[in-house]
Amino acid sequence: MSLSHFIISFILAYILGSLPFGYWIGKRFYHKNLLIEGSGNIGTTNTFRVLGNRAGIAVLVLDILKGTAGAYMAAIWGTVPTKEWLFFVGFGAIVGHTFSMWIKFRGGKAVATSAGVLLAYTPHMFIFASTVFVTVILLASMVSLASMVGFTLVTIAAIIEQDWLLTVIAVILTAFVFYRHRANIKRIKNGTESLVPFGFYYWAKQRHHN
């Protein structure tokens, strides 16, 4: 892939990643602005918190798909030279989600979009990450905790598989995700983190209050 082709593909991936589905769904269907409610992010965690399960699941799926579609912008010139280019180009979608041009370069924490790029690069690792994510949510009822645990375990799995490109990228993204979730980490420690309205921990708290 030539430099000019990479730049064009990266820009297209950025544009796809910039699509602020959480913000648009909140404004159009719920008359709520995610940029000023909850954590102020447009991603899955805040969507679940502010808009509920239906919107949260929709945004989760859409943000994953835009990550995958962004990565496959590497293929618009024909056959992708190596699968590593899916990651290099897909990073544009991650940047786009975090700094969306549609909402004055604000955005989300890029967890779902990163998962979408992972799906394009190595589907079996995406399945592993998704299984971890769902399991932690069902146990702890916290999207933020599921995101951090998921990225950490993907990093460990990449090391075990000796996929050094994925390892390097996973380490960087894990550090970024922990940084973006620093307020969530404080709330988890204080026992004040917002819960999705399902899962073992949520149901246990509901039973205790009742």
C-alpha cells in the first residue's frame, strides 16, 4: 500500500469512526444530549447509563461495526497487502470515535470501536474479548469494569499467542482505556459506579434494598 493510499484510507476510517451514533440516537429518539449528561461521553457506557438498555445495545453494535468498516478501508484499493494494515488503517476509526469532527472533536472512550477493529484483524480474539466483556457485565453490572478487564485480558492473550503487533497495540489501548476510565475507577472504589439495569450485582443490590 502506497503512502497516499494509506493516508486516504486512514482519513476515510476516521470519518467512519467519527459518526457519533450515541449522540445522534440520544438527540433524535430520547431528546437527551450525551455530551452534557452522565459522564459526557457518547459511547456505550454512558449510553447505557443515560438512555437505557435498548439504546446501549444499539450504540454498542453500531460502534463495533464502524470500527470494522474503518479497518476495511484498507481494502478499497484491492487486496490488503497484509492483515496488519487493517490495524494501521483501523486506528483512524478509533481516533475518529474519540475525537469526532461532528461534535467539536469530543467523543467516547473507543472501547467498542477498538473491538470492531479487532474483529477485522483477528476474529477469534474478538470472540474472546466479547465473551470476557459479556461475562463481566453479567457478574458485575458495570460496562466500565468489563471494558478494562476485556482490554487487559486481550493484552495477556496476545502475549501468549506471540502476536507482537497486537500486543503493542493492546498495551497502548489498554493504557488509554484505563486513563479514560480514571473517574470510573474512583467510583468503582467508592462503590458509586453506575450500573446497567441487569446482571448479578445489580440484582443483588435490588434485592438488598427491597
